[in-house]
Amino acid sequence: MRAPTNYAGPRRKVPKPKQVSQSLESGLPKEAATVRGVLDAKADEGTGARRGGNDVVWVRKSDSVQHAVERLHEERIGAVVVLDSAGRLEGILSERDVVRALPGIDHDLCDVPVERLLTRGVTTCSPDTPLAHVLATMSEKRFRHMPVMEHGQLVGIVTIGDVVNHRIKELEREALSIKQVIVG
């Protein structure tokens, strides 16, 4: 007869934490896994707003590129939305649009109207769009800024950085919750 190798008594059953994959939706409440969660977080941090687009940096298509670039610099952002006189989205102007235009302009780019450089047919999302969809769309189409529309009105803008930072914070919260379950 062999002697037991472990003399420890029976252990009490500790519930295992729910296993979740490392996807954008894992362990998140539905609203946190959507654009609305990002907009809410930005509003709470004071880095964005959801009041009809009032805090979204915008220009008109008749404004000069110099004016748009000054807004980018002042606000320390990578893109401005372009709105018409009724506040409808006409396009977006990003740093990338300005850089791409530099070699093709034979005169002072600063005096060119935004209309000549803006990107039209902008891909937008709604506050209820899943973050996984936003991230996949941005990666696939190779852009970093997405206006958020609700009932035909601009309500915000999300960047790829916003989505990634939001997800990192959610994963940190998730990891802390799992640690608390394990440690007790």
C-alpha cells in the first residue's frame, strides 16, 4: 500500500470566476461596449460632449485650411468635422488630408478653402454601435475618426484612441473584479 502524497484535507469549493474571452464585449454591460459608453466617459472626463455636437470641434467648408489647422493645433486633435450652415455633416478634415494635399498645391495651402481638401461620404456610427464594429471599420477603412450621429444630428466624435483607451480601462476593471473574486 502506497502512502498518500498529499495530506491536505478536503478543500472548500470556491466558485470559479466566469471565464470570458478577451473580446471587446467580454464582461461588459451592453452600454459600456457601445459608442455611448465612450461618449459618456469622454463627457465625464471633460474631453468631449454629447450636447448636440456643441463640444465637437467643427469648421465650415468655406473656412480656410489655415483656420482649420489652427483649430487642430489649439484643440490638440487630429480632425475637425465640417458642418453646413444648418449644422449637417458635410465631411471631415484630418491632419492626413492636409498632409496629402501639400504636394499637389502649387500656391499657399493656407488660403485654400476646406472644401477642396475635406473627405466627403464620411462613415458614421450611432451611440448604440458596438465598439467591436467601430474598431473593425476604422481598421478596415484605415481612418481614425468617426462622427457619431443620432436622429440625423451630430452628437460626438470617437477616435480609434478613444475606443482603445476605453477598452483598456474596461479590461483593467474586469481584471480587478476577477482578482477580488479570487482573493476574496
